[in-house]
Amino acid sequence: MSHETDTNRRSQLRVFMTGACDGADTLRAAVSMHPDVDFVGSSENVADAAGPLAGGHLDVVLHATRSASLPADELASIREHVRAPIMLVASGEASRLLDEALDADVADVLLLPQLPDNVVFALRKAAHHGRRAETVSGRKGTIVTVFSPKGGTGKTVLATNLASAMAKREGRKTLLLDLDLQFGDAAIMLGAEPEKTIFDLVVAPGELDSEKLSGYATHHPCGLELLPAPLRPEDAELVTEAKVARLLEVAREAYEVIVVDTSPFFHGAMLATLDRTDELFLLAALDVPTIKNVKLALQTLELLSFPRDRIRVILNRANSKVGMKPGDVENALGMKISHQVPSDRAVPVGVNRGEPVVLHDAGAEFTRAVVDIAKALVAGPEKAKRKGIFRQPVTA
């Protein structure tokens, strides 16, 4: 069989190239002329490539970098526009880049120079793994519920920052669902002024599907989509358990991650959410009333037969000097703390500005803690052997 016939049999790879490094021009010219590649175009500046990245139905994005370490901000900018696998291209010494890429949303790393056929082989492999990941996951999103049985523990702060980190830093298609139906503040903390809420969605005529859901969501600049709580407390009554159940099932089909902010009560909407929750983040704090309530919540979850291995205890304001230590919380609850989130001045500043800390203060201790939670969520209980694939939701 001739090379030309084989090329016609296989579909061409749609590839776009961003960034710059030594040897990138030579690589760009070679790839653009290869018969297996439909080279859509290139741009050194990611911001200038928003159009083709978002609308090109790309198979792979090649991103050239001069950095010796992972260009996290550049990758996050690409992920704002496209879900296709990203393959990094670098020249010279890049051992640190290779190590960091193992834990990142990167399909492969190529060190230049490379033969064009070797590059195309790597591109085809990356595209195949990207399509396989989507098939394996069945586009079933992971539902992460953030809950605390006591107000004032920082539940909404964690939910909004975690969702922002998943969208911006981890490049996941993420929905933040505010189920604190009477007094939800997620929109305020994101600095958003939504035109529609979950109330408008559930009372709208017609069948609920993914397109309708996205149309009622508020789109945040970081890539996150938000479905806010009703504007009026009395409208919460119409957001029934059955409607929340249907909403979550549709959201699973449309998003990779659904972060659910909740009220402090086990009401109907919360029960519908628990039935579909893959990871329950239960917030605790270094004070006796909160620990008492969290312990009662754990007992209630046991009565509801909620799987204990899906519960992650998050200790908020863990560095507060209040005469109690994290070990005391673990002893009182009979559970290990999964993550500790520090008290940080950047948090109230971000809340008052309507700016999630993870988006505007990369150096904050709070940001580092939330990013660690996001990475652990992506990896699952055991580190994923293939990069970028969520673990499958646990079934009871």
C-alpha cells in the first residue's frame, strides 16, 4: 500500500501551535507540510489564538516553551479555549519540565530537534489517548459536594476557590452549583452578576438538557460556569429534590467536574445531592461547636448509608492558635484529616473584592492548599497511571 493511500485512509490530525522556542519555526514548517496533518495555524501569543483554539475542533495543541519548568500559566490560558490534548515542545535541558509534566494536564513532551515523522507519531498518540480518555470517562462528571453542618466555616469560600482552581489551573470543564438555596453567596464571591439562577432553570418550560443548562449558567472569565442560588429565599421551595436530581444527572453528562456548595442542613436537595456525590468534602474547624456538629453529621451520614470512603475531612483555618490542634480534631471525629487549609489574610480580601484567591494570588498559602486539593481530586485516591483521566465515580 502506498504512503498516499494510507494517508487517505487515515483522517488528518487537526493541529494548532502556540508559543515559541529554539527550533520551533523548523518544527512548524515540517509539521505543516506533513500529509498526515491538517495544520490549522500558529500563534506565539495564546491570547491572539482564542478564535482558532475555541472553534477549530482540534485534535492536538502543540505548545512551544523556552521555560525549563512547567509553564502552568500558559497551559491554563490554552485550557480556557480548548479541551484537546496539549503536547509541550522544548529545546535544550528540560529534565525539570519532564518531571513536572508527569503530574500535569500534558499529553507528552517533545525535546527538539525531532524528525517530522516522530513528531507526527507523537501527535497521533496524544490525539488517540485524548479520545480514549473521553470514551472511558463516558463524559460522566465527578460530583464534589462541599458541606459543613455549621455556618461560618468557610464552606462557600472553599467551594468557589476549588471550582475556580479546577477550571483555570487544572483545565477541567467545571460547573459550580450553589445549593445553599435560601442564602447562597457563590455569585458574590466570584464577583458575578447573574441574569439567571437555578430557580429560573427549574421553572422554565421544556425538557432539561446540557444545552439548556449551559444557557442558564453564568460564565466566569476563568472558564468556570456557575448556576447561582435563587435571588429570593421564598423561591427555594420550587427547587425540589426531584428537580435537583435531574439537574445533577444532566450536569454529569456536560461537565467533567460539578462542585456543589450546600446549606448546613440535610434537606431534600442535599439528600438528592448525596445520592450522586463522588467526593464529600466535610469542613471542620478548630472549635468545639463545629467539631460537635461535624461528628453529628458523620453519624447522620452513616444512618443514610453514605459510603465512608467518599468522605474527606477538610480542616479549615488549620493554623489558628486557639488551644486546639489538628490531632485533637482527628481524635474527636475518629477520622483522619485529608487536607488542611490555613487561615490567610488574602481570603477576606478576596471575598470583599469578589475575586477568588486562587485566581489572583498564586503565592498565598490558601491558594497552595486549595491547588493541592484540586490536584488530589484529579488524581483520585491513587495516582492516575494515565495523565488527565478522572477516576470513575464510585457506585454504592
